[in-house]
Amino acid sequence: MIFYSLGGIPLGSSEFVSSLVAGAQQGYSLYGVLPSITIAQAILESGWGTSYCANYDKNLFGIKMSGAKPHGMSIVQGSYATDDGGYYRRYLSWSDSMTDHGFFLANNSRYANIIGNTDYVSVANNLQSDGYATDQGYANALISTIEANNLTKYDIGSYTGRTIDSFGLMSNELAVPETQYGIIPNSTWTSLDVLWGRRYRIIVSSLDGEKALDVSQLRITFNCVKSMQLEPQFSSIVIYNLSPKSENILIEEGFRVTVEAGYEGSQYGLIFDGDVVQAIRGKEDGTTYTLTLVAADADRWMSYSTLNFSMVRGQNSRNVIEGCASKASIPSELGSISDSLSTSKLTRGKVIFGLTRDYIRQIAQSENATAYIDGGKVNIVKADDIPEGEIIDLSAASGLVDIPNQSDYGITIRCLLNPRIKCNMLVHVDNTLVRAQQFEQGQQVYALDPDGIYRVIQITTIGDTRGNDWYTEVETVTQAGKLPAMVANGTQSAW
């Protein structure tokens, strides 16, 4: 028997099942619906993926548009109308349809007896007795489909159980690896800095580094963004009231800009170091002229670095990464590289040809990791790696300002400008200081990290050398967030 996908490409029954496994196992991890049951239901209710809704709207189960939806999932009105005048849902993928199906069952109290149940025969019979389908042979059809296609082999992973909160939604507990964070005796230290007395230096230099202009004495504003994604890390540096001669020099010869900022004492360091992409003249009022430098961290490497070399057999992922860094047309240094990369070796030689960034991204994706550039160095890390180094405690005494806010993934923090905070490092915040997120109907509820330890995934540094702005804004993920949940499930990339 042959089935066809939307594009007319032949899709065999085994391929159809394989395309559903990740979504079914993700649904089990989050909502406790047995993968074999979910896959069997998808087979029966979509006719092996041939139904109109499955083909055109990626809706395998005929779920209607009305009702609660998983928070953060893209669900829009489908193209097929229901008998009651409404519409079915449209998803981006079959995997989303599988996950939403688990959400639907888990948040409907009538199906409470199937959540976490690992006996597919019992689950099938309970679904029928709970009124999921009017067909009296539905349970037997599910059981036969599971056994005929050996679907129980996909019943792996873990579901730790959740409780229904006051919103009627599943909440809190997620199956995540133990962090095993601890404080080494006598390792804590407290800075004596009083965070008073701003200190900064902004230098623009030429391509060869022979010429440089220190513009620190002028008023300068900057907005520097860094994230854990392999994309240009853009920053905007605005210099006020340069002389015409200096302005022309920067426009014609300014190639690299470095920003150092902080406070007198140890809380001072490099904020940004990157290539000038564009220089824009401007005028705020009749007497105030500006020159805006748009810069990107490792812009030349991201845009122009290429590879053209070969690897001999027996090399592993780390060897390939080192080769990409050292043998590229624009070489780069390596920063933090995960210790848990695959040790599988090439069975034959391989030619490496193309853009460096594409190869680095492909390696990261194949390792279920993320790659990013920081200070011109290439980093490849996994979401369950434990970062090395210290954990910064953010409190009023150490510069925390405003109230930290809970987000879908963790918390957002604002503190006095702190160059010691880097992407992928850990920070500690007292959870009693965090403002809880206001949840909406149908939104997944996530808990704060029980130890108050969060991983930094994005940093925005805002400064004005003659104004009030002198802050670091931090986005973090928690050990009970969406990313660790996907890592623990092991079926999807957290990035």
C-alpha cells in the first residue's frame, strides 16, 4: 500500500509512522498520552495521512479551532469547515498536531484515566468508555493497529506526572536531568565594589589596526545584543558631535569598534568587539549631530568565511570543528565546545566545501546543540551542558534593578551594567523577588527553577555616557522551562 503526502511524493506506511514518532513522544513527555496510542489514533483518524485536514492543514485528528491551545504553538484557522459552522485547526506540522492532541486529552478531565497509563490495551478501552468515539469497535481498531504495526516499540521516554492547577491546565513538573549544582565550600566571595563611578572606553580602528580613534570623551550611546544563536550579533553605537574631519575618517576608514564599560573596580570589561557594517550620519536637532555605527560581531566570518579542505577517515565531530576554525579563509578561535559531542568517526574521507557558518550550524544541529559567536570565538554547546565557572548572584546589593519577570522560558532580569555576565553562564536570583507570569486560558504553566539558578541565553547592554541608561538586560531559561523539557525528551532539538 502506498500513501501520498501533500506534494504528491510517495509516502509508505513505515515512513508515515516514522514522521509521527517525535511528536508522539514529545506529547507523552509533556502530557502523558502513550505514543503508541497517539500514533494509532493518527493512523485511523487521518486515513494514514490521506484525509483533507491531514494533507492541507496538518490536522491529523480533526481538532476544531475553538477551545484551549498550547501556549506558543502556531495554530490558525484551517481551510475546512465543520458541520456546526466553525473550522478545523491548521498546524505548521504533523508534529504540532500530535502535541496538541496530547494537550487536548490532558486538559479534559474525562480522560484523566489515560494520562500516564502505560498499558495500551487499557488506554484504548478507556478512550472508548470515556466517550472519545461513538464507534463501538474503536478500542479494538486501536489495539489491532498498534499490534499490526508494532507501535509499542515507540513507547519510550518518561512522564513524571503533573497536577491540574487552578487554570485547569497541566503544570510544573517536567522530566529534566538533575542539575547537581552545588556550592564548593569556601568558594563564595563578595565583591567590595560599590558600583559607583562609571568607566568606559570606545575605540574605532582601521582594518589593519594601524590607526585608531578613542572617542570616549564624547557623548556616546550604545545598544549591544548577544544571543546563543548563530546569527549576526548586531550593535548600534551612536557618537555625538564629532568634528567633520574625525567623522569623515571614521566613515572612510573605521572598520572595527570595541566597547568597554562598567564601573570602577572589578566590574569592568569588554562589552562588544565587532566589525563596522554601516556608518550613518544624523542630526537630532539644530545643534546636535550624530554618527551611528552599526556593527556586528565577526561579520566578515559570518558573511565571507569559506572552507575548502578534506578530512581523512577516522575524524570525529570535534576534529571537524577544529578544522573548520583553523582552515577557513577567515580563521576563528574556538570558545566553549561541548564535551559531550558524538565520538562517532568518519568511515571514509570527506571534502569540506562551502560557507564556514553553514558547516558549523550543521554540526551543531546534528549534535542537538547550538552554535553562536561571542567576541569572535565560535561556541557549540548543548542545553544540558553544565557551564564552567562561577554563578553570579544577582540581588539589590550586586546591582539588580527592577523586578525580575517570569517568562515562558525562565525569567528576564535587569541589572546595572555588568560585563561579567556572558551568554551560557549561570546566574542566581531569589525566586521570592520574581513577578509571576500572568497566564491565559490554554497556556502551559511552568515553574520557576527550584534553586533559583538560570542560564543566560541573551544579553542586551544599554549605555549612555552622559545619560541615565547604564544597564544589562538578561533573558534566561530555567531548569523547568521548554528547552530542558525537549532535551529530556530526547526527540527534538532544544534550539
